[in-house]
Amino acid sequence: MSGLLLPVYIIIFVALIYFVGIRPQQKRRKELELLSSSLRAGDEIVTAGGIYGIVSEVEEGGTILLQVAEDVDIRIAQASIARKTSGDAPAPAGQTAE
């Protein structure tokens, strides 16, 4: 009897791997591609390394100039952008934004 259920177990295992491992990664990759293609100068972003800044210029070749302070621009890879911010940097732990 267990020999007859083996193909069913294999199908369930493959489906589980797909829905837990592969599908969320594909969804996240599509979201990042959409974010990357919609970047414009003036957008506030956060990099994968946690650097907050404002996009100064989107350059050819997958790089971006990011303004992190007044008169301080850094060049980052477009793939390192984690998300756009709503405009407010989070307050340090233990402090409230007022």
C-alpha cells in the first residue's frame, strides 16, 4: 500500500517546495524589477545595506547617484535598492517622531 502512495507523496513534496521556496522568490524579484524601472530623480529610497537617500540621477548601466547628505552623492548599483520610503526616516529606538 505504501508503494502506491509514494508518487502522491512526491507530488505533494514538490508542490510544497514550489509554494514555499520558489514562488515567493519570483514574486519578490518581479517587485524589485518594477521598483527599479520606476525610479526617478527625487525618490527617497533605502538600500539593502540600510543607507537612506534621495535619488539624484538614474544612470545608464544599472547605477544610481544617491544623495545621502547635502553635497554628498554616492554611486550605487540599482540592484542594491531594497525599497522606497514614504519620506520619513524611522526614528531611533526609544524616540518618537514629533
